[in-house]
Amino acid sequence: MAFAWVMVFLAWHVVWYITGLEFPSASDQHGAGQVVVQVFSLIVVLMVIVGALLPLALAQPWGRRVPRWMLLSAAWTGAVLLAARGVSGVGDDLVRVTGILPKGFTGLTTAQTLGTSHPSFWYLFANGATDVLFTVGGLAFALAAIAYRRVTLGLPHPLGEAAAA
């Protein structure tokens, strides 16, 4: 399930690119800001590579060469980071849309967070869908970590043998 999520996540980025939605760019910054964006971009690329390989390592025989604690730590770290990003984004969207906090949790207006005070329906939908996608990713990696732990400890499937097959 986590690997399927990674593939959907990567496909979603292709959709963003094709539809013209912007990604942060170091060329939009100067000085220290440019360095920060470059470092952040490098970290994100590394996280995507690890995130794509991790579900495979949890499920494939070659993954047994990696220490169990490393795989579980990476899976739980991914679950927490993805869930935190997703849940905070969904919450921020909800309090802003409902008017509970017009400037959201961040204290920023819609124009400040999206770069325009009149975003298109597609832009709003894509941002909301991205937040939900991150939340689902957190759940997928948590479930992968739980499943891997059960398998490596030899624990029975909680729903019985039929569900494990």
C-alpha cells in the first residue's frame, strides 16, 4: 500500500507540472534564501528516493539485508512527517474556509499562502488534494511499519490467516 501511495504521489506531481502549478524554485530567491531552497530541494529529493525504496525494502527479500531497526525507524519517521504535513494542511484549509480563523493556523492570508488572492478552483482543489494525499501517505507508511513489525516478529495477522493471504 505504501508503494502504491508513492506512485500516486509521484503521478500527482506530474499532474501539478502539466497543469502549470508552481513548485518552489531557487531561481526565485537570492542570497541565503536561494541556498535554503536548494538545500530544502536536495533534502526533498533524498526523501523521495528513500520513500520510494522503503516500501520495497519492507516487502522484498533483499530488504532483509537492511537492519530491522533502520527500516522501522525510516517507516515511522516517514509516517509522522507525512501525517504532520497532511493533517496540518487539512486543518489549516478547514479553519480558513470555514472562517473560524480567516488567516488559518499560520496567520497568513490565502493570498500569502497561495500567491494570489483569487486562486482558481483547480488551484484550491489541487492544494486541498495534496494535503489529503500527504495525510493518506502518513497512514500508508504507518500501516507498512505495523505490517513489517508483525511479519518480522512472527506475530499472527490480527484478522486471522484468511486476511493475511
